[in-house]
Amino acid sequence: MTEIGRNITQLRSEVPANVRIVAVSKFHTVQDIEAAYAAGQRIFGENRAQELCTKAPLLPSDVEWHFLGHLQRNKVRMIMPYVNTIQSIDSVELLRLVDAEAARLGKTVNVLLQLHVAQEETKTGFAPAELMMLATDGAFIGMNNVRICGLMTMASFVDDMEQVRTEFTMAKSVFDTLKSAVFMGNSNFSTLSMGMTGDWRTAVRCGSTMVRIGTAIFGERNYQG
Ligand SMILES: *Cc1c(COP(=O)(O)O)cnc(C)c1O
């Protein structure tokens, strides 16, 4: 077995069975993705539209592609044929555009609303109060070609796991509130995507149902490549 295959096997033995693993393959090669696929991995995440569109046709069709980066409006149409889930919906306008483009193709796409809980200003997404207000106002209803499956969030990149835990706990609380107050009776709304290589254990303890792991599977990314 390849090193990537061993990493996946190891990770799967540690991550609870009810938590899905997205293998974040950005900046890694198609061969690397194939090695992960050979070890049974089927969900892969990319954060750049062009990279996703280049890689997806080269891999088996049962790969479930997740888009996790900031999505520019003019890239929506390009990724739509390939993408199973867009994890990074950060505005109602983007969501409506995704819905329209999915309708154009006659498909339904899964989406996660990106929640901003990190103290860092650089992270994008809805603020908790903003998301609650939009949801209560009905901003997320009436779209037939998007399936709103839950939330995605990133914690601050800090060594202080107490701060990370506070942020993940806040995300879990927003998720629970939305689920019981706005998306009740909607069985699709069940995913809380949080946790990366450095903080997934904390995320899982705080209630994550989906972790997005790059480095621990594929090794360090070479951004020059
Ligand atoms: C790159 C990326 C990850 C994976 O990061 P690692 O630290 O390599 O596990 C997870 N989520 C998002 C949104 C990313 O952009």
C-alpha cells in the first residue's frame, strides 16, 4: 500500500464511523488522488475552480467532489457539472446563482452555508447573527435545485486549542439552533463540516460530522508547484 493509502487507513481508524472524511487534494496530483481512491476514499475536496475542472474528468465518476474555497460568481457555471457539494456558500446571492445554474443543468447540488466563527478577519462566511436573521427571514427557502445540507466552518489558525474549541462550540450551537428552529423537518440539514489536519480531534469532540483533511493524508502542499 502507498503512504497515502496508509494515511487514509490510519485516519479512518481514528475518526468515528459517523464522521465523514473529505480528502482535501488541492495542490496534489491526480496520482495522489488515485492512491487515496485505491485505499477506498471517495470524497475529495478542492478549493480552486480550474483545478477541480482539470482533475475531475481524470478520475472515476463515483468520486464525490466538494468545493471548499471562496467561489467567485463567474466560476459557478464552470464547476457545476463536476461538483456534488459546495461547502463554501458565503452569501445569499451566491446561493441563488448556484441554484439557477443547477436548474439550468437539471441537477440538484448539495450546499453547506459557511459560518464565520473565527476571530481572524480573513475568514469569510456568514456571521452567526446574520445567518440566524437571514434564515428566520426565509432567505434560504424557495430554491429547488440546491439541497441545504448544513454548515461548514473554519476555526482560527492558532495553537490555542481552547480558542479553537470555543469557536467550534459556537458553530455547533448555531447549527443546533438552525436545525431546530428553521430547518426542522428537513432531514437534509444534518452536516456540520469542521476540523482540518491540525484541529479535527477538537472539532469531532465539539460535534463535527465531517472533517476536511489535506496534510495528514497527502503531506505538505507545495504551493510553488
Ligand atoms: C486546505 C483546506 C483544508 C485542509 O487543510 P489541512 O490542514 O491540510 O488538513 C480544509 N478545509 C479547507 C476549507 C481548506 O481550504
